[in-house]
Amino acid sequence: MTSSGSPQDLSILAELERKVLWLASWTIHHANHVRDNADGLKVGGHQASCASLATIMTALYFRTLRPQDRVAVKPHASPNFHAIQYLLGRQTRDKLEGFRGFKGAQSYPSRTKDSDDVDFSTGSVGLGVAQTLFSSLAQDYVRSRGWGLTRPEGRMIALLGDAELDEGNIFEAMLEGWKQGLRNCWWIVDYNRQSLDAVVREGLWERYQNLFRNFGWDVVLLKYGALQEAAFAEPGGETLRRWIDNCPNQLYSALVFQGGAAWRKRLNDEIGDQGPVTALLERRSDDELARLMNNLGGHDLGSIITAFDAVDHDQPVCFIAYTIKGYGLPFAGHKDNHAGLMTPAQMETFRKSMNIQPGEEWSRFEGLEHSAAEIQAFLDRVPFGSDGNRSLQAQRIAVPDNLDMTIQPRTSTQLGFGALLNELGRGDSPVAARIVTTSPDVTVSTSLGPWVNRRGLFARETLADTFKSERIPSTFNWEFSPKGQHIELGIAEMNLFSALSALGLSHVINGERLLPIGTLYDPFIARGLDALNYACYQDARFILVATPSGITLAPEGGAHQSIAEPLIGMAQDGLAAFEPAFVDELSVILAFALDYIQREGGAEPSERNWLRDETGGSVYLRLSTRSIEQIKRDMTPTLRQSIVDGAYWLRAPGPNCQLVVAYTGAVAPEAIQAVGLMAEDRRDIGLLAITSADRLNAGWTAACRARERGLVHARSHIERLFGGLPRHCGIVTVLDGHPATLAWLGAVSGHRVRPLGVEHFGQTGSIDELYRHYGIDANAIIAAAQVIAPGRPIRYLGAA
């Protein structure tokens, strides 16, 4: 197509706009009124939201987008997206007919559940918008290293509603974008001035405009369509423009719904008989007047194309596009139209107006004036569809089996993590080159400092370390450059997870694999949990290192204590959670994680451990600042595998085992001490080191399902570990986290369990004091053992 587009191309575009609106509306109608819903539940409308964006999305997908561009579609405009992909031959009729049904097209675009080339999942509002910003930064990071330069730069584009801008994470992302020198990012605001419950406040667009400009964005206002601009040029037109500009949002919406006669009465009443204005109105019928007043910039193809074509730079752009919610539908403008559905009678009228014959509702070219051959030829020339599969692939990076380092006799897993990364940073291995770290202003306190000293901070332009140039001594030599491998973020956990999501999708977005590692304080996972869930739902691949965990920072009080995070690690799909106690365990787990985040195989469980290890995913490491004595031992292949699978016997139980103590993480010294003190009074005690409650539980539940399907010999790792335990054996579990994390162990083979852990926060004090207060010290373990594994009194109870 030419820059402006031939008249025939523009005519076909206008027809496709109507077709997108029809297909989206019919898809929703079919899901609610035609397809059998056994429970009788109507699944919601969003026909109004689709209508708002039909014109903009038509201009984008059929003209403006290039194969390298990526789009986060407004969640409620999902039917538009699926309709467009259907017209381009990338979506099937079966999927459209199954919209919102089992394995049908998703109600919100999904990278992992939809088959029609979704770039970014959306649904939890605001997150897809921020994702485009961080994906642009990820693209800059990749290209700054000389990777992916054979492909042109892409624009990262978000389609969002004005009410979506209420989400705070969007503004957190904007600030980070300004600091990082954001480029190649467009946000297109569907400014229909309606949210789920209300009509938005007056003058909001001015606040948006000022805000975006203050953060360095170019702002393009699409307020008037071509019909309105032409009317403004007529005598009296400026008076009409002023009236439109001053009209309250609620009134404008109400008049849209009421139609041409209501527009005429209101304009005549409020403007009065002013000669030229009256003549301007009188020259138009009621229908023509309604079309004029509804002709906002966001519904005018020519205006939208001109605005998109006019962007000749790579700076971020915000388009504020005035639209009417429900444009072209019977409930356009009504404040209750968010979940509105056309009735069968209304849909029949709409079908006739679209020239769709009965039985031809799904036909791609039905109702269009141009021939099918002309339209197909046009679609074949659409730039967006010219490059085949847009989901790229990247080679896996070989990871060494061992991450060797000297382990200090007494240290913490947090310091061990920093030392392991520092050792990787010494060399020039492919793994080291592909690692990119990031942290929300806690780089030093999460032990990333040595890595950053070696690999530097990332920025598109080199910035010197002023302290170094001024000869001021510092333990950190931090210089910003395009070759740096650490992205320093501000204190916003939502941004951390959004950045990890973008970096963790680089292999499919940019065709270049990164190995992202993000660090934060364990308690503050909850502050960004929605974004973490979103990242996993997108199947982004990264390693999350959370430290300090539990009540390690006891003197700091409850604000820095994490209780529920182990349960989050177990429950979060797409995230394998580990909590090692010793640095040699961490070394094994980190090597596994660097490989695991690159796997993209089948989803069937492996019969060795019943985990979906071939599929891969992201990894969460829950580490501690508590320094403990390290174990000197050989890391055998069997031990290595058991650590990765989730548990191993630190002390194997005997044949007449009365008691097992199972621990996770930093409470290892208490568990070891308790077992030593009880050994004389309870027979054949076992000490189980659990490195991943998540993977143990996942393997067990998968094996249970396999047996229920008839695979009677299926056994998980934890079932094999417990295979020789007598039924009378009791289990005491303990961790610096919620006790429910390990309480399920009793269900594996029917043993009694006493789970110990932390259920409340807020206390300050030393670790010893708080372990004693919450009942996770050695004495509490012994007391629990005496109750759950009855026998003679344990002589050292109270002595620990």
C-alpha cells in the first residue's frame, strides 16, 4: 500500500471495519444465545467495548502494523482480535464458534491458550499495558548487545481503555520508562469516557495529556472525525466545536443513545438561533446529524491512518482517541452498556443492516461490496501478515552440570547466591553472557553487588560512576553502558515482575534468549503478586530470587517477615519453588534453574518423578540471610537429582522408625539439633531435608492422578522416600513459613503429622527469641515429637 492508501484500499478497509464489528458482535451473540449454555448463564457482553475499538484495530492490523510489531489488546476487545485473525486466515471458525467455551477462543487474549498469534496476554487490566513498555526496554537491551540486528525494530503497542488508566501499575511503569529512555512504544487510549460503573470525570484527557508529556511522551489527540472537521469549516462551525468541547461527558453519551432528534433539540436549545449554526443543523437530517455528532476521531479511519502515518520518530507516543462505547450498536452511549448484549431481535436487525444472509454469519466475505478476490488480494498484501509465524525461536544455552565455587564453612544461602553469580560473572561463558539481572533498588541487600561490579549496569548511553571519577572510595564500581547486564529499577515490585515477564519472553519476541534473574525481599512478592501471576500465565521464563525469607530480619518486625510465600510458591502455576538450606544445594538448584527456564517440550509428566520437567517454567528461590554451618560432602549424581526433585534423607530412617523430622530452609540447624537430642529416646529417627515442597507436592498429586487413570505402578519421589516407613511413624514438619506448606506430607502414606511454622507476624527480637516464640526451635520440635510419637519421655525436652 502507498503511504496514503489507494481509494480502493481505503474502501476495502472501511468494509473490513464493518466486518470486524459484525464478526465480533456475532461471536459474542453466538456464545450467549445460540450455543447451548447448559447452566443458562449469559457470559457477558463486551459488544460495546468491541464497537469502541473496531475502527482503530482495523487501521492497525490491516494497515499500520508490521510483522515485528507487538500488540497488547484491550481485554474486552478480544472478539475484535479473533475476528481480525479469522479474516487474515490465522483463526478457525471452530474456535470462534467456541468463544469462551472449552478450548475455544479465549474471552481475553492469551499467549498460552489462544492459537491465533497473541503477542501479550491481557485480562488483569493494566498489566498488558505495562508489558509493552518493558518489552520495548527488553528489545533495546537485546539489540544493544548486537543480537537480533538482522530483524528490524518493532513497536510495542497497547490498546487500553481510559478506565484502565486507573491502575497504578501503569504509572509506575511510565516512571521507569522515563528513567530507562523508553522508545518504540505506542499506547492507544480508547477514550470512550465510560467505565464499568460510571462515566469518567470531566477533563480527564487534559490530565492524561499533561502527565504523558511530562514523562517525555508525544501525545496525539484524536478528537474529531472528518465529518466534524468539515462541519467546523462551515459558517457557524466554530460555535458547534465550542459546544462539543464544553459538553459534559454524561450528556454527550446520553445524546448519542437518544439519537438525532435529541441532538437537534439540545443544540437548538443551548446554542439558540444564531443564523449560521441553525443553517448548519438544518442542512442535515436527524440521521445525518447523529452521524455528525458520533463522528469522533476514534471512529474515523482517515483520521486514524493519518495520525499513525504521521509518527516519524521512535519516541513513545500516546494516542488519546475519542470514541463512543457501543458505536454503531443499539445501546451506543448508554451508561449501562458495558455488559450489554443485543437481543435476538436486535441482532436480527443488525444482521440485515450488515447485508449478512441467514446461514452465512461466519462467512469471511459475506455482506461486503468488493469481490472476495479483491478482498483476499488486499489481505494478502497486509504488512502484518507478510512474514509467516511471528512467534520466534531461540537456541538453548548450554548450562554446566556444576557451578563450582568455594563454599565458606559458615554462610547463608543469600551470600551463597551472590558468590555463585559472582563466579559465573568471572568468565565469558555463553551462560554468563545471556544472564540479565534486575532488582527494585535492593541490588546490594540481595547480594547482587559483586555480579554488578563485574558485569555493569545497563543503559542505552554510557554514564560514568561519579564517585569513581571523583576518587571517592567505594566497594561498588557501577558504570552504566549498553554492555551492562544489570537493569536497576526503582522501588516498585510490579515493575520488577513486568520486567522479568518481558525479559523472559525475549526468545519468542526478539528471537534471542535471555536468562533473567530478579531479586527482591521475600515479603514483598505479595506487592507484585498479580504481575507475577501474569508473567507465569504468559509462560515467561525467569529466575526469581527472594531474600531474606521468613522472620530472618527479626529486629525489623512484621513488615519484613514473610509467612505465606511458601504457599504462594506451591500454588503458583508455571513457577517451580525451591528453598534450600545449604549452599551446595543452592548450587545444584541454580544450575538446574538456568536449564529449566529454557525447556519447551511436551507437557506429559515424567514417570521418574511425575513432574512436567520437559515443559519447563520459571523458578522461585526462597533464600535466607541466616548464616549456618555448611555440610562438607560429595555431591553425588543421586543426591543432585534428589535435591532437584525436592527432598533427600539427611539421616535415613531405620527399619523401626518411630519419627521423621522434615524441615525446609533456614531452620535446618534446629531440625538437626532436635534429631540429635532425640536419638536415644526414639528409634531409627529419620531427618528429611526438603528443598522444594512445591515439586514434592506436584509430583505426588500427579502420581495420584496417574493411578486414578489406571497406571497403578505410578510412584512419586516423596512416595519412594516414604516407602519404607512404618505406619505408626509420626512426622514433625518445620519451616520458617506457614505450617500448611508441609502439613500435606501425612496424606502421602497415612502418617500422623504435626506441622510447625509461623502463622503470625509483628514480633521483633533476635532469631533465637522469635524461633522460640513461634515454636520452630529445637525444643518445640522435640515437644511435638513426644506427642506425635509417644514413648518414654524425651530426656532433653526443655534443654534445647
